[in-house]
Amino acid sequence: MMGMTDRQFDAHNKTLLRVYEDIRKEIEQLTGGKKSEKLEILIKDTMDSLNRP
């Protein structure tokens, strides 16, 4: 069984980050600017993964 290459994993994480950011915008619009703490953690973790050397 083969896994993902680093490049495929990064592309996957970029897609996830775009989805998370879209969800963040929707939440902020629906709640008058409130944020989801769990979503912010997911965004930070995904960004950290993409910024690794």
C-alpha cells in the first residue's frame, strides 16, 4: 500500500486550509464576528504543517 508523497500531502493540506477559511468566514458572518476556537486550532495546525521545512 502506498501513501501520499510530501507534495500530495501539502496539496491536500492547502485544500483543507481553503475550506477551513471559507468556514471561518461563514461562521463570522452568521455570528456577527464570533470565532470558533476549535476551527482556529485546526487552521493553525494546518498552517504549521505547511510551513515546516
